[in-house]
Amino acid sequence: MKNLYRYFFRGLITVLPVALTLYLLYIFLAWSETLTLWVLRPLIGSFYVPGLGLVFGVLIILLIGYLVSKPGVRKLLSFAELPFTNLPVVKSIYNSLKSFADYFSPAGKQGEQSVVILRMPGHAMEIVGLITRRSFADLPAGFLPGERVAVYLPMGYMIGGYTVFVPADWVQPIAMSVEEAMRSSLIAWMARPAAGAGHDDAHAP
């Protein structure tokens, strides 16, 4: 019986990521197919090729990406964001999600995005974190003097974490991308790093 439980959970862990990925793709495909039919039906009538919705959805995303790269469109978008950035509860949720997405965007501050090991002097414990800020000139006065950095410490199994402001000499960069570190933190570093991926310097807590 014990072996049956172990086999079941091992199979569940194997199937679950694939099933969730396929389910999300199915939702996106169904949405894009419905939208495409609604937009193109007056133009093409009954003629329709299955899968055209996926192509149409990708084209819409590319078009939106192209438009928001234009200064004029970005200014209009800032007006459209006003309801989301001024309503009390919606403002907190929207700004948090937008800041999180902007951090990983190609246009983000790539020079400040780095994975580090945080070591407190006199303590053997090591914590993996992400440097999110190196300059504090635009923040209110009150931070301790000296060269400091902001380090985000993600929590496993949930979207959340802590941001600590520590001296710069407490952190040591490691050869790992931000995406790899977030993915490993999400599952509490249980997955083994790929061989030859340059992760030998990383020490899991």
C-alpha cells in the first residue's frame, strides 16, 4: 500500500505541470478562437480555418507590444490606467502586479537584476535573493548610511516574500538567471539544477 501511495504522488507530480500548462493553453486558444470568430465573421462569413484564433491572438499580442512602445500610445495608456491606479483596493493590487511584471520585462533595469547569496556576518546561514535596487537617492531619508542594496527574498509555494536593505558586502552574485531563481524558490529548491547550467555556486537553504 505504501508503494501505491508513492507511485500515485510521483505520477501526480509528473502529470500536474503538464496538465495545468495544457489547460491554460486551452483557455487561451478557446478565448482567441471566440474573439476571432466575433471579429472576422462579418468579413469572412462561414469560411473559417481551425487554429486561426491562435494566430490572431499572437498577432494581437504583437500589435499591443508594438503600440505600447510608442510614446504617444504610452501616454494614452497612462490615462486608461487612471481607474486602476486611483481606486483604493484596486490600486494596491494593480500597482503590485504591474511592478512585478515590469521587473521581468526586457525594458526593465537589467543592470540591477541579479541573483545573490545573502550572508550575514557571524552567521552560517545563506539565503538566495534578488537584488532589486542599488540606489536610494529617490527614497525618503532614514536609511542607514553606507553602500546598501535592496534584496528581495522570495517565499516558496506562494507569490510573496520579504525585501531587506543590507550592506552591499553582505551579498555575493551567483551564476543564475532571475527566472531560474524564482522558479527554484517557488518549489522550495527541491528540483535539482540541470547539469552544466552554471549553478555550482548556488547553495540551497
